[in-house]
Amino acid sequence: MTYSKSGFHFSGHALWCAAMKLLVKTLPRRQFLSLAASAVALPAVIRSARADAYPSRPIHLIVGFPPGGTADILARLTASMIQERLGQPIVVENRGAAGNSIAAETVARSTPDGYMLLFIANPNVINAMLNPVPDFDIVRDIAPIAGIDRNPQVLVVHPSLPVNSVPDLIAYAKAHPGELNMASGGVGSTPHLAGELFKMMTGVNMLHVPYRGDAPAITDLLEGQVQVMFDQVILSIDHIRAGRLKALAVSDTDKLAVLPDLPPVSQFVQGYEAYAWQGMGAPKSTPPEILNRIAKEINAALADPAMQKRLADLGGVPMPKSPEKFGELIANETTKWARVIKFANIKAG
């Protein structure tokens, strides 16, 4: 209690204490305890009400990749599936520049209210290591919401190469060190890192040949200018079926439905696993109840057979995760690829 010329004044805490003492004196004990419990539960009720009210207007999903690519297709597919569940339109905006950092920074610096989200993928993490941005860290500044899918790579070789299995490739590469050219869609791309991980774990020496995108890399692979590539399933599958490329294995730990006869690389190289992945993120301080609400709807969409079939057609596998589990995946991927980048001495392209 304080005193001023206008009289006595109670601080907020003192007033609350005085009120509690009065209630204790005037209310039966059972009724007082009930009121006290309600007061303790009030913040949770407020949080629940806030989550129930979300969303009340359109949501913007920022995609740091150009229109028409696999990431853009997946972002729009996911948006169309969950906007029905959330009851509000999801507006997809492409901001593909500066190694995806522009999109990530835009979301990180937006109001953390769940109305601006980030379509996050493994290139976001890789680019952050290869091209660090001052005052921005995607792991620190973006809150994980949920995984969407993972896209394993397929290990393909030119048909002229006299190998028919992963052990054959390893043996041939060791017998001809530095003679095999391994293509990728660019320095730091998923195919590049999948190949470098393979080299690191098997001890083979293959020359990395980066291209400006997967399409020109595949063109040269088809012509025999390069001999080996870890490629996206969706880009290689028609060539595999037509016999223009020879597929040896997939980079997931399990077989893929679209290529059921191919074994995983890990069957021959224990612990090997490499895939592209996609998910959603939000500004770091976004309330947990909103993150959980979005994650719930994403995971429900991933359980839909129509969504599962569409992902399979794109060479993907559903990857439902809670915000916590998705955060763990991002942390593990950061650690894993940092080792590969250091081993291969990969520098920003």
C-alpha cells in the first residue's frame, strides 16, 4: 500500500491479496477452492479460445522456390488440402531468390500470429550453412510446425557403365579412382550432398560435376557425358522405365512404391540415408496452440489417401510430424549435412 496526497492506493498485487483474504473470510472453503482453481486455469482457457478463433482471415504461405518446381507443387497441394480444414484461404506466394533466404527472412520478421507461414525444405538448412546471412538463423528464427513429405533420391547410372548393383558401383569406382563423373543439379543441392555422403561412407573417389539445375544434368547423363547421379525420382522414373537410365538403388531406408524392385542403398552401405524433405514453419514466437492447430490439420491431410497418392506420384513419402518432432529432424539434418559439407570441403557456388 502507498500513500499520496490523493489518498491511499493499493498496488495490483496488494489489491489481489486483499481480495483473496476477503474471499477466504466470506466464502465456504469448497467454493473458494473452486474459484481459485478456475483462476489458475484461466490462462489455458484464454489460449484455447485463441486457438479456436484461429484463423479468422486468409493465411499467406511464402515459398522460397520458383513456380512450377517440385517444392512449389507440394506447397500448393498442401495449401489446397488444409485450407478446407482451417476454413480460410491459403495464399501461396513465391519468393525464390537468394538461396531461399529472402522468403525465410520475410516470414521470420513478420508478426508471429500464424497468418504468414514458410514452406520450409532442406535447401533452407543447407543454404544457411553455405551462405550465412547476418542476424538471421533459420533454426533459431523459424518455429517448426510439421513435416509434409520426404523425397528420396534414386541412384542412376548410364547404361554403358558395367555395373548392376551398389556393390558393383563401389568396386568399379575403387578400381577406377577419379574416372567416374557424378552429376548434380548444383553445389549444395540434395543430389550433390547425397553423392558426397555416398563417397564419404564408401571411400570411393568420383568427380562431382555441378549443373545449373537437375534437367541439364539428366540430359548429359542420358548422353553419357557423366556416368552417375543421385536424382529425384520424378525426373528419372520415365527414363528408368524406358531403359535409358539404369537404376541401382533408392536413398531411403525402405523401398519405394513407385520403384518396388529397387533396394535401398542402406542394404549395402549401413546407415546411408539421404532425401529431400518439406514442411512448414512460422515466426519463432508464434503461440504453440496455433502451431499445434496447423500441425493437426497438416497431419490429417497427410492421412488422406488422395493426398498420399498424389505424393507418391511425385516420388514422395508422407512425413507427418508434430512441431517438436519436426524441430528434431531439422536439428539432426543440420548436424548431419554439416559433417558432409566439411568432409567434402563444399563452398558456396
